[in-house]
Amino acid sequence: MALTDDAHQIIRDHFQGKSRGLAIDATCGNGFDTQFLAELGFKRVLGFDIQEVAISATQERLKQTGLNQVELILASHQVMNKYIDTTVDCVMFNFGYLPSGDKAIVTTAENSVAALAIAASLLSPHGMISLMCYPGHPSGAVETQAIRDWFKTLNNQWIVKTHLAVSPKPTAPILYELRRRVDVK
Ligand SMILES: C[S@@+](CC[C@H](N)C(=O)[O-])C[C@H]1O[C@@H](n2cnc3c(N)ncnc32)[C@H](O)[C@@H]1O
């Protein structure tokens, strides 16, 4: 199973029996994660991407599903708070570039950490943030390190879990899960 599938399973398990209000796909790309969040029953889903082609691909994907609680926003994820006036239950980040798109358009360490800090500040007590990181390409390595450094600034109210690929190499993708300690049973 790919780590992107693991992210879905972890979120599915986490929200079993929990309320599902607002979810954010911070990097829509081809819309797989946006569709997943909508199908999981979040009442409202916001999807962000800086590329028109990604917003269109996601829109196209959703058209075929009949899901209508999704708003797609052509904007960088570090302005997500401008579109939100409640807490957020789930935020998915799938960093890097659009597969089969322009590989020069990529998430950056600075924007990603800023967006992550905003997402954490908006997170509901039972909320979860998933982060799919790709240290195998140069800017992805810098970004992954910046995210790890940001984790170190968190106090003990937070829990970070790391999920590695089955045969992890230093360059393999890494999935992180971030949530508030208050939710630990
Ligand atoms: C790996 S893809 C996401 C895959 C996607 N979640 C899916 O399910 O298909 C990464 C996406 O992040 C987008 N991106 C890059 N910088 C961004 C930013 N600052 N804000 C929002 N999206 C960004 C890229 O345009 C690209 O579409």
C-alpha cells in the first residue's frame, strides 16, 4: 500500500465516531485527496492549489462523483485562514509537485511551514493534520527538514507520528500525522 493510501486509512480510522465538520486539502493536485475527504463525509471541504490546471483537474474529478460540499480555491495554502471562520477538523498536505505537471511548480519550505502553522492554529481539539513529504528531490529535502524543525518548536500539547514506507531509504516519502495530545485516549 502506498503511503498516500496509508494517509487515507489513518484519517478514516481517526475520524471513526468523531464529528467531521470542515476539512482542507491544502494541495489539491489531481483531486484524489479532496475527493477522499468529501467521500469520508466532511460537511465542508476546501481545496487549495496555486495552479489552475490542478483546480480544473479536481473540479473534473468531483463532477463525476456528485459531491457538492467542496469549494476549490486558486490560492496558496498559507492564506487558508482568510477563507475560514471556524475550527478545522482535518487538513491534508501532500507536498511536492503535480504528478504529470510542471515539476518546477513545487511546494516550498517557507510557504509550507507557514501554512502548517496556520493549519495547526485552526485545528479543532479532535482534529488531525496529515503531511506527505518527499525528501527524495532537492527542494523536498529542504522542505522536509524545515517541517521537522518546526515540529521541534511544538510544545507537549501536540503529538507527531511518523509513518515510513515498508523499505525506507533516506530518500523515500515520509508521512507525518499531527494532532493534539488532548485527543489521546
Ligand atoms: C503532490 S501534488 C498534490 C496531490 C493531491 N493532493 C492529489 O490528491 O492529487 C502537490 C500540489 O501542490 C500544489 N502547490 C504547490 N505550492 C502550493 C501552495 N503554496 N499552495 C497550494 N498548493 C500548492 C502544486 O500545484 C501541486 O498541485
